[in-house]
Amino acid sequence: MTYFTSDTHAYHKNITRGVSKWKNAKTCRDFDTPEEMTDALIKNINRAVKPEDELYHLGDWSFHSKENISAFRNRINCKRVHLIYGNHDGEIISDRSLHSLFESVSFYREIIVQGYKIILCHYPIVSWNKSHRDSLMLHGHCHGTLENQIPASMLRRLLDEDRLDIIRSLANNEPVAGWSPGGKRIDVGVDTHPEFRPYSFSEVLQIMDTKTFVPTDDHV
């Protein structure tokens, strides 16, 4: 089985509501301490992902120290964890001794799972490799807050059809069947999963089946 997740932010204080210094508590996770949050992450990961499975982590692994990076990895049972670097993974990037904690490390990755081409990057990409040929784009970074960005071609069509109702719904970031401004792209960050855990590939496919390809350039 193949799983995907991102933005675990293990041991991150400010993302933890109980000790955060952030003014906007809505962006915090509902835990009293970063240790409690990290324990929940590990429990949920190990419950979903078995030791023989493969886990792709799309960045922002953990916070504060080399020891926390290792501690978080050592408590995850999955033997094959691939890390795609995020903007908070500078210590892992610079310290090569930490690379051995992972099956692989990279800034960007393209893989094939069950015949599907999948593009992996910490950051969302609007026009990715083979997007016009049913490839899938998985990312993190946004913690589920990335709002709809309606391509001009889709907007023109909706205006021509006088579908202001759909435009209004998409502008309010509401889902509309048959209309997916981001195309076959999803944020697999742990905050976006209803069970605060990694997505299985079958879950990814179920979500992608509700989305349609939206051309944003001339690769059609």
C-alpha cells in the first residue's frame, strides 16, 4: 500500500493551541502541548500505515532540533518513508547525516502507482507534467486553506453560459459537482484528512474521481 501525507510539524509549539503565541487561534491544532499533538500524529500514522507499506511525506517534517527529527522518524513503524522537502526542512536538507532516516529525500518527485503518474511537491503547482494526460498533483504547504483559483478559460465558459450561481459558489470556495478549478490536484497535508492521518492511494483516487482536468495552458 502507498500512502501520502504532509505538514506534520511534529513538536511545533506555535501550531499547538495550548501553547501557541499566534494571534489567530483558528490556524492552531486543538492540542494542549506539542508532545500531545506529536503523539496523536504517530498513533494515527502507525494505525493507518503498516511497516511494509510506503509513505511519501511532502514536507515540513518536524520542528526545533535534530533530536526531534530523529525521534519522530524512529517512532514511525513504516520502514520506507520518502521525504519531499518543505520550507521548514532546512536542517534535514543541510545535515546529510539525517538523510539516512528516510528511504529517499528530494525537492520534487515523479512516481508511478498502479499505472498513474503522480507529481509530488511540497508546493501546489498549477500546470504540472502530463496534467493533460491524467497525471495527478499532490502537495502540502497550504494546510487545507488554498482557495479556488478559477482559470480564465473556465470563467469565460461560465460567463458565456450565464452560470453566475456556479461562479459565486466557486468564488466562495464551495465544491460544485463537475467543476474543479484546481484540476486533478489535492492537498494531502495531515490537517486536510478528517482523521488527521495520511491518505491511502485509494482515498486519493476517490477524491480525484470527483475532479476534472482544467487546461491552464496550451498543453492540450
